[in-house]
Amino acid sequence: MEKERVFVVVIGKDQKGIIARVSGLLFEQGANIEDVQQKVMDGTFVMTMLADITDSAAGSAGLRQALDELAAPLGLKVMVHNEAVIKAMHRV
């Protein structure tokens, strides 16, 4: 079985607990974080995670909805992109 992986991108004003909240939600959704990069640039928090959602009952749509609900009260923008789609877009 091939893994289903997504890129989770989080952008917004830097504040305490963003990584903990997002990673906790991914855990609760049955996702496994395989890679993460984060940086604060002039007060703006930017994070990209690669997560395996193969075992997530909610799938990418459910994960996206849960992340949107988490992000809204924190003033964050969250995007979820399927890895296979991204790779297909860049195939020459």
C-alpha cells in the first residue's frame, strides 16, 4: 500500500504553542509527521510539515477541516496539499 502524504503549511503571527497545537491535532487525527520546518521571519511564523495520513480515518478533507477550526481563533492560515498532486504538477 502506498502512503498518502500531505504538506501542511501554517502561516501567521508568531505566538506560543503553534507547533504543539498543530502537531497534537495531527496526532489526534491519526497522522504521522515525517518532516517539519519552521521559521519566524519578522514576527511571522511559517511552518511546513510533511505528514503521512494513510491511517487517518478522516482523510485529507477531515484533516483540513480540523486544521481550519484550530487555526481560525489563532489568526493563522493553514493549507493542506496532497504530496502526489504537488509531485505531478512538477513532473516534466
